[in-house]
Amino acid sequence: MLLRGSMAASGLLLAGCDRLNSAPTFKRVLNSAERLTQDSQRLVLSRQALAPEFNEKDLSPVFRSNGTSMPDTEPYRQMLADNFASWNLSVEGLVANALTLSVAALRAMPARTQITRHDCVEGWSAIGKWTGVPLGSVLNLAQLQPQARYVVLHCADQLEGPDPYYESIDLIDAYHPQTILAYELNGKALAVANGAPLRLRVERQLGYKQAKYIMRIEAVADLQSLHGGKGGFWEDRGYEWYAGI
């Protein structure tokens, strides 16, 4: 959900990126770099290696919103009108126990709080204090089936035409201790601009992997049958699927 322009300045950047993404040579370079980045990080770091965490004195004065700041869909507007009382997170796909979880149910689960740095591909960073439920805890409740390999996050907003926003991560990142479904930023319920009522924090990857406005989580065996087949809204448009930092 991040990397979706803060319209004027970002528009120029994204236009340039679109021209590069259309070049076959550039795509080959991106794909080879992605494989090298992923393979190198997984080789050097343990599966549980943590992203740096900070202190409250390090918090950014403002945690800027990038991309969509208000989903332009009627279902989302209706949920916002009742302060998300009617919102539920669905967990489905290759699971033995499909789930429907309200905000209250998520808040009742054991939570994790972490102060981490958000690094955007556009070149800016911000430090925020996130609180939420470890994604692995939710997946354990849902009981993944053996063939599940990826977790897909389906979101409430639409960026271009009918295409829904979505993201995906593999099970290594899904079960990482810092990967959480966050419902608070800096001790307060998420603002709409920051992804209310629920967003992903996968702290060892770049900002565009941090899906906002999550509605549904789906466990799948592969990504090829989803939308453009690359595993995410921006990935379908040429960006790396694995955006490790």
C-alpha cells in the first residue's frame, strides 16, 4: 500500500519508474538483483534475525502517509462511518480453520509492540511505534495446510481502475517475530491515512510491502493465479516481489 504516490512529486517519480519498468533489459536486471538480494539475505541472516529497533526518543515527529490516504470504495466508507465495528478480518484459503476476526478479537490476542524504521523506495524513512498481533499467531489459529507456501493480503482500496490492492509474503517472513498485523501507531488506533483498521508490518522489507487497509488474508500454494501473477499490486507492474533491506 505504500509507494502509491503522494500525488504530485511522486507522480513524476512513478512515471519515470513506469518507463523503466517497460524496458526488458531493466526488468531482467531487477529480477536478477531480487534473486541475489533474497538469496544473500537468507544465506547471511538467520530466519529469526531482527530488524533494528529504536527508543521512543527516536520517534519521527510525523509518520507520513504514502500512497492511498483514504480508500475510495463504498464498503470502506461504510465501515469507517461505524468506526470499524462492522469490519472483520477473514482468514481463508489453504487453512483447516477459516477465521473471521473483529478488531476487538484481534486486540484480545497477545500483542507485540516494536519501534522500527520504515524505509520507502522513494528515498524517505520514518520511525514509528507499532502494536499489533503477530501474523504467525493468526496463522496458527487458522492451521495452515501443508501445501500453503505464501500469505496473500487483500486490501480495501483500489488504485487503478478495478484492480484491488494486494500484497504477499512467504512463510519465512509471515512467521518472523517482527511481522505483525498492526492496529496501533504511536500508542493510538491507526489513522485512516496510515491504514486503519489493520495493516501489515514486515520489518525486513521496504515500505511498499507494508499492506494497508487489510480485509482478507489468504493462504495459497503459489502466486501465479492471482491478478498479474507476480504477488502484489506493484510487483505486477515491475517491482521486486522480495524487497529485503
